[in-house]
Amino acid sequence: MIPGMETIELSGSVRVAVIIERGRVVPRWFDLLDRPNAERVQVKEVCYKWSHLEGAAKILNFAVSDGVNTYRLSLNTLEFTWRVVVAD
């Protein structure tokens, strides 16, 4: 995502499908479970990956694209919870 770009956090439960490829987590698609009419978002490209710490939790971040929109998927590796942010 471009620094300074507006973002919107999508609240609610998120389900993310990943594969583990050579020891690396690679997101493939995600669903917003609290939005029953929302379509599954297919990840067409992982644009960038980075991690940071929030207290004792390591957060794995993925800037991903579905070909139209850019999202940030964040995995809290301590709680195994996901967060989704969309670029506006």
C-alpha cells in the first residue's frame, strides 16, 4: 500500500485460506464472515510481506491484490486471528 493512502478496517470475523510453501505462509483467499452477501476475495498477487511486534505477538502482514482492490491481511501469530484492511 502507498504510504499516506486512506485505509478502512473491515470489522468482524475473517476466514483466510493459506498454503504453507517452503516454510512461508501464502494467503489464497479470504471471506468476511459477518457479511453473508460478500463474495470470497481471491488473492491474485501478494505484493509485499512484512512483520512487526505488538507486545508479545508477532504480526505477519501481507499486502495483497484481487486484481482490482488492495488489502492488508494481518495474522496475529499469538492469538491466530486475522484482520483485514482495504485501501480506499
